[in-house]
Amino acid sequence: MSIANRVRVEDVTLLSDDWYVLRKTTFSFQRSDGSWQRQSRETYDRGNGATILLYDPDRRTVILTRQFRYPAFVNGHDDLLIETPAGLLDNAGPEARIRAETEEETGFRVRDVRQVFDAFMSPGSVTERLHFFVGEYAPGDRTSAGGGNEDEGEDIAVLEVTIDDALAMIRSGEIRDGKTIMLLYYAALNLFR
């Protein structure tokens, strides 16, 4: 179902084009009763991304990363954030990008990957659409230490934990990253029966 005929963009103002792009848009939206309502929204465009959960079904383990995230810190999270490997697409296809990002962050060369869904993570203000992947790994698939790209400010630690420990880390609040929680619950329901 298309809603393009219910949106009339009236004005777009560029507010910032530093790290990513922030715009203020004034538009009219046709409500369900047929009336038009004028609205204004700011949208943060950082590009689309991809994330992956590496899992070993035989050993019942997953690979996660731990790194500093300033937005989480400034909002009261006084610790490193535990996450699944992820990155922006940067004009690449989702599968190609997640393969490169995974090796850069974790040191694991990804064999087979499978996209399981995609989602808008914060659609009230952020335009990003995130592609979610899973992929099996084995200890021998690690070709380097990983750690991320220092030029991008990355200082990433790699964690290998059991799926049961990862789920317990969600319950205890150690894991608070939305994409990671989604992939771990997907894995609990579909990959580790």
C-alpha cells in the first residue's frame, strides 16, 4: 500500500551536514478522515546499515563485540556497549558490507550468511533501515584479531559467549543494544532449539 499521495512536502531545511545529515521538513499529511494536517519533523539520515549474529550451533556460542558508544554514555550508560557486529552500507550491498564489517570488527571471515529480516530501528527520527543477518562460524574462521578501524575511532573487543549466557545478559541489563537483543531472541527461537 502506497501512501505517497497522502504526503505533500512543503519545505526542507538542512540543519547539519557534519557527521551525518539532519534535516527539518515541513509537510502536510492527509489523515484517515480525509483532512490535511500540517506537520514538521526533523530526520537524521545516517544511511542504511547491516548487522549479523555469528553463531556456532554445535558449541551453542555467539560472537558479540564490546565498544564505546558516546550517545549511550551521555544518556547514562556508564559502560561499553555489547553489540552484534554492524556497519553502514556505504554504497555497498547489505551482504557484501556485512561480510567486510564482520571481518574488520571481529576478525572472523564469514562463510555463509542469511538475511533474516530488516527493520527501521528508530522511525520517529532516524531514516536508517537495518538489514539483519545470521551466519555460522567455527573457531578456525578467525583470520585476525579484529578490533575495528582505528581511523574511525573504533576500539572493539570481541566476545564469545553461549547463547544462554547472552540471553541472561539481556535480562541482567548487560546487553542493552536493540539490534543485538533482536538477533539474540531470533537465534533463541530459530537457531538454538
